[in-house]
Amino acid sequence: MSWLPSPSPEATCLVTGASSGIGAAITRELAGRGYGVTVVARREEQLRALAAECGREYGMRVEALPCDLLNPEQRAELPGRVESLGLRVDVLVSCAGIGTYGRFVELAAARELEQVRLMCEAAVDLCGAFAPAMAARRAGAIMLVASGIGLQPVPGYATYGASKAFEIAFGEALQAELRGAGVAVTVLCPGPVDTEFFAANGPQPVQRAAPRPLWQDPEQVAKAGVDGLGRNRRVLVPSRTFRALLAVGRLLPRRLLLLAIGRVLDGSSLTSTAGSTWS
Ligand SMILES: NC(=O)c1ccc[n+]([C@@H]2O[C@H](COP(=O)([O-])OP(=O)(O)OC[C@H]3O[C@@H](n4cnc5c(N)ncnc54)[C@H](OP(=O)(O)O)[C@@H]3O)[C@@H](O)[C@H]2O)c1
């Protein structure tokens, strides 16, 4: 039995962060399985191109709803915009994300706050908008796209990692609360994935420091995520290699782990303007 509600002409899968990368791949994965999808991000042109592609490739309806999720007014309008299309949200995928890299004290405070607002506040807001109706119908599915970085603190990703840790803790608790109501919740925690993320957020040493076997394509991650949501997997790390690395990390004392991760990233590219090292 799958926890994913069956496709229905009155229902949709709302996917945020769908204009590129993992969100676009999840949209294709869902459309390929016969689901209508409503795609959300700021770049309308990319959303419309994806909608047209899904119509062409899979014969599925996909609507583009451009929205800046950092804008509370635009976010608040989303449920009404979906409703006015005559659709109810059976599946919610919260995938929109941004992430800075660097020493917290050297990063722009406003951009750090935006990460918290996008990946914590907006994710909770969207779950608040759609989860109660799913629970009342006793059917629905929610995927929160977090990150392996949320599973342990990573120097250089203080705010990003903490925002992802929030999504993981929030999603795990939701999963426990909602499984009795017939609603699946999966937190997807990928390792490094080849997407526009690095172009959009500035160069990050993980691009050089992470060995090739750790990298996945957005398509692999999307398939694993949707399969995992169908099984109501609580937390899903889609890469076996990355899972093994996390398991080794759990054996180390936190102090050593932080030192090792900082050294790997620092040694690969980041040097402080003050010339200091992570340790
Ligand atoms: N790539 C990785 O290595 C990796 C690893 C683990 C987890 N993740 C997570 O996976 C998710 C998707 O990332 P990705 O790798 O696919 O990167 P991406 O290609 O840069 O996608 C990020 C998406 O978020 C959207 N977004 C950003 N700010 C937004 C805003 N204010 N309002 C609405 N949408 C916004 C972007 O669309 P617009 O710019 O059009 O708004 C885009 O669709 C993120 O949550 C990321 O943290 C990525």
C-alpha cells in the first residue's frame, strides 16, 4: 500500500522550489506517475517551461504559481490561488531553499535571516495551511526537503545547517503526529546534488571537497524521495555513500567531528580574510 493519495483531477501536488534542481526533478517524477502538479518559485519563465514540458512529456496538467515565499503576503495568498483553480492540495513538497557558506560573523546578517525565514518559517506556514485539511480527510503526504547538513553541525553552514536541522526535527515530529491520521511525512536529506544551488548561492567548498561518489543527480534524489514518501519514511538519506559517511561521523566525538568537517571544507577553499583557520 502506498501512502501517496491516488492521482485525482480535483487534487494537486504543490511543489515549492520547482523552478530548478531537486524541486523541478520532483515535479517531473510526480507528473511521470500521473499526478497533476502546481509549481511554486519566483522565476515564472522557468515554471512555465516546466509546466509545458510536463504537459508534452507526460500529458499532465501543471500550473505555475509564481510566488516569493519570503514575502508573507504572497505566501498567504497561495492557498486561495490553488483553491481558485478548483484544486485541493493532496501532496505538499516544501523544497525551496537557499544557503550561504562562510564564517557566520563575516556573512550578511539579512541573508542569514532569510534562510531561517524560507526554510523554517515558510515551511511551517505551508504545512499549517495544508496539513489540517489532509488530516481531516485522513489522506495526504508532505515532503520536506532538508539536507544531510542538518543531521550534524557543519562549520561554515551554521545558519543553513541549523535551518535544515529545524526542518528535520519538525518533520520527524509531524510524521509521528500525523501517521495515525493517514498523512505521510518524509524529510528528505540529500548529500551534495548537482543543481543550480551553487551558482545561486555563491561558490561553496563542498563542490571541491566532496568526492564524486557522494554526488547525486536531482533525478535520483527525486525518485528516492517520492518512493520514500509513498512508504512514509520518516527521514530519508537517498545516497548510500553519504549514509555511510554520516554513520562514521556519528562514531566520532562532536568536537572531533566539527574539527574534521571544518578542516575538510576550510582546507579546500575557504580562507578567512583575517587569515585564521577554523580550528
Ligand atoms: N544541491 C544540493 O547539494 C542540496 C543538498 C541537500 C539539500 N538541498 C536542498 O534542496 C532544496 C532544493 O535545492 P536545489 O539544490 O534544487 O537548488 P536550486 O536549483 O537553487 O533550487 C532552489 C529552489 O528554491 C527556490 N527559491 C529560492 N528562494 C525562493 C523564494 N524566496 N521564494 C520561492 N522560491 C524560492 C528557487 O526558485 P526561484 O529562484 O525561481 O525563486 C529554486 O526553485 C533546497 O532546500 C536545498 O537546501 C540541496
